[in-house]
Amino acid sequence: SAHQGKFISSRSKESILREVDAVTKMPDFKGYLSDIGGPSANMYKMKGKIQSICDRCVAPSCISPVICSNLDTSHQPLTELYQAVDKHPKVKKSFIGSGIRYDLLVPEFNKKADPKELEAYTEEVITKHVSGRLKVAPEHTSDTVLKLMRKPSFTYFHKFKKMFDKINKKRHLNLQLIPYFISNYPDCELEDMANLAAETKDMGFQLEQVQGFTPTPMTVATVIYYSGYHPYTLKKIHTPKSKKEKEEQHRFFFWYKKENRNWIRETLRKVERFDLMDKLLGSERRSENRIDSNERKKSRRKVKPAKKRKRGKRRKK
């Protein structure tokens, strides 16, 4: 949001450790810190390497569409902070509730960062600061929608999931990666939601953390929602607003529910997206094809060709 600004405000390590110490002295403290993250949990201490460049910069984001070459994206200060917190004698375990920008942990996106440092931070978080589930927010799979959100391609979520699965296997853990998604966003069409459902299903997810778009002050998406136009390009953009549109988009999140399957079949049939029908309905769709094929064969067998009429022989006069 514009009113929040694009710069990260970070407390000093000493200040955070003093607060941790104060919390451990509270009578109801049991040894667990529920969340030592923040709104941007892994952007602690991230700022411009040369401040004068930042002072002149008018770009709305430091990490979209690409990471600014002047931005220090080192995760080492944060890794060291986590380790310092865990060294406190009264702290049994500290957790990070949410807010991790997973794209900053992918070397292919965060190209200037040290890959070993990114891996060290990711392993630290997954092995010591997750209580069974790590929640991240890819938000959508459509490049068109993600561009409006100022988020990178969904490709990077695929790469992060591979990192997560690798660490999970290496450390013999059974942790879950929980992605958060949103429907009814400006420029999001019904087919985009069908694609989202198919792609996340293919990755092994049955989505739970989902919600519909809600306009919030001072965001580009909200300007589009109310005006119907992109404020920078003046391009006309459609936003799902009717109850029917919103419900239909949201329904694709729950493709796995029995009550949605007939509706999904008919909806995708209308737009001739049989490829997505196959991905979402799977064996049920193939079974339906076999039944249709068998019915056609039976109907052909029932229709017998008309018999030729026999002509009588002419009598000689």
C-alpha cells in the first residue's frame, strides 16, 4: 500500500533481544515465542546499499518486477538474530507465524544474493521455526494477475517448493507448505481460476488458505476496482463484482469437493477447456468419455439398415 511506503523499518538486534528477555520474565511465559517475524518477516535490515540512490528513486517497489541492484537482500543478519533468540536460556522454541517472501529465497529471482546464505536461512526457518506448517503467499498463478500484484511469476513458487521438499527429506521432517491464494482480483477471469486449480492440484495441494479480493486503501488494485481503469496505463480492466462472478471464481478453489464437480464439468465444457477438465476431474472425466463412447456404439447397433423391397416378377402376357 502507498501509505505504508516501500522502506523496511528494522529495530536493532539489541532492542529485540531486550524485549525477548522481558517476555521471558513474565509469569505466564512457558518457553515459546509464537512469532518473531513481522509483516515482511525475511526482509529484516534490508535497505539500499547507497542511500542517496534510494532518495532519488521514484519506483513504487524495490523488488518488482525485479530486485533492485542497490537493495541489500542479505539474510545473514536475520539468521544470526534467530540464533541469538534461541540461545536465551528460557526460550525453548521461537516460531515465525507468516509473512515470509519466498521469492527472495529463490536464487534464480534473488540473483545478487549468495545462494548458500539463502539456503542457510531457509533451512534455519524450516527446521527450527515452523510448527508443522509454513505459510507463504504466492496469491495467484496467472502472470497477468501477478503483475498487477507486483509479484513475480508462479515459476518461483515451484522452485521454492523444491527447496522446501529437499530440506524436508534431508532432515526427515514431515512439515507442510501451505500456500495462500486469492480470487476475484482485478483482471482475473474464470479460466485463470481454472488454471490455478489445475496447477495447484498437479503440485499436490488441496487449498485451504484462500479468500476473495477485498479493496484496501491506497492500492493499485483498489483504484482499478472502483474506476475500471489501470491508473498508470489507463487500460480498461474488468474486476469480478457480482455475487455470481465472485462465487464462481471462488468455487474453483474447492475442485475436490463432490458438490462442485458437475458445475466444473459444465463450466469448462462451455468454454471448450477439455484439457483443464481432464486435469481437474481426472479418471471421472475419462470414465465419462468411455460411457459416452459406449452409448454411441450401442445406439449404432440398435439402428438396423432398412431392408430393400423385393420387386415382383413381371408376368408375361
